[in-house]
Amino acid sequence: MDYTKINIQATEVADRELWLGILSQQDAIIGLEELEREGIIAYTTDWESVREAIEHWSQQTNVPFVINEEAEQNWNATWESNFEPVVIAGFCSVRADFHAPITGVQYDIRITPKMSFGTGHHATTRLMMTQMKDLDFKNKSVFDYGSGTGILAILAEMLGATRVDAVDIDEWSYENGLENVTTNQCRHITVAKGDINWVKPGTKYDIILANINRHILLESMAQLNNLLHADGQLLLSGILKLQDTNIIVEKAKSCGFEMIRQTEDNGWTAILFKKVN
């Protein structure tokens, strides 16, 4: 399968934040990289489905873009060659097998770096992992909704969770998640391909992790509440601070959640909610 690489040449921070919001709402965009000098690199296997939106916003924002076709094997080779370890000081690291072990961290996660979202490099993944540090996962059940590489599910088990369901609609993410769970010798994680409806009726979780786009969060909020035990916790990211925060918070409140904590990084935010009704 070939990919279209889209270089959105947004070099200003405000433009990058706007474009990240636009691209995160396009279901056909399957990979995003934010680069200070180059702008944003996005990948899709269905250029025609996003072409109109990108051309429209390019004109509206006066930000040019360039597209190139890339073969899957070349895309992955480039991704892997550019992959660098991610370290959240004193807490955890994310690295590939070809990197040396990271010292000075409690949890060392090894992944095969492919195009699945969630390598730890994006601000939203770092925000999720940092907030997870302060949650009690011991003997808890966890639903990782939109699991990507599976690193949040893996970290949840390392932090003591005894049942973790990691679900992603993307075939590549599903396969990569399975691989990474095996690499980290996890015993309590089920990786599945599907959406929120994969969860069997009546299933309840103590904690839900969802680092996905705003559209899916808003659409799924009521179901996420229904999947939580009383007083359960919902940790969300994939949220742009300026454009999305108020919309997400108001929707969460209307669905029976109370906001507990919000953290920010590079224009993105992660929000912890508690189920109150």
C-alpha cells in the first residue's frame, strides 16, 4: 500500500496549532509529525478524501503544502531511521530494541517504531503518560480507546493494571500493538481491532484512556461514561488547548463527568475527568 505524504509548510506556531486541529479531524489522516522547521508532515492512503479540505484551508490560511507519493517500505524505513528514544524524566522511557536501555527511569517501554500513532514523541502522548504517573492503576481494569502502538496500555499494565483492553480501528495499529505487547512481555492486555462498540455490553472499567481526535471524543462521550464504574476516571487527549478545551469540557459535564486536572504541552492539552453520575 502506497502513502501520500503531505507537507503543510506551517512554520509559525499559531499556524501549526490550527493545522493540527484541522488534520486531526480528518479520518483518512493516519500519521502526523510536527516539525519546527518543516511544519507538519501528514500521511494518508486516501488523498482524494482529504484533498478538498486541505486545498480549502491552504487558501484560507495562506499556508502552502506539498505532496509526494511514498511506498510503504520506504515510509517505514524513514520512520525507523528517524526514531529517537523518548524519556519522561525519572518515570518512563519509550525506545526501540536497537537503542540501549535507558537508565534512571522506573519503566522502560520497547516498541517497534512504525506508523501507528503513539510513539511518545507527540505532545499528546507525553501528556497522557505524564498524567498516568499520578493515577492508581493497581488491580484496575483499563480501556485504551484508540490504542495506536499500545504504549499507554503497556504502561497501564506496568503501573499495576490487571485487565487492559486496547482497541484501535486501524489494521496497522492493531498489528503493531500486538507486536509491542509481546515485546514488553505483557500478560494482561487484550489487543483488538475495532471501535468503541467492540466492548461487550455490560462491561465496566475503572479507567479509560483516550488519546484520539476531538470528533471521536465528542461522539463517544456518553458511551465512555457508560463504560466506567461509579467514580471511574477518564483521561483524554488529542485536544488542542485553544480550539477544543471548552467544547470537550462542556460535553463531558453534560455526560456526567467532573473535570479533575488539566495539563498542557506545546498547544495541546490532556484532561482528567471523574464520573459523577
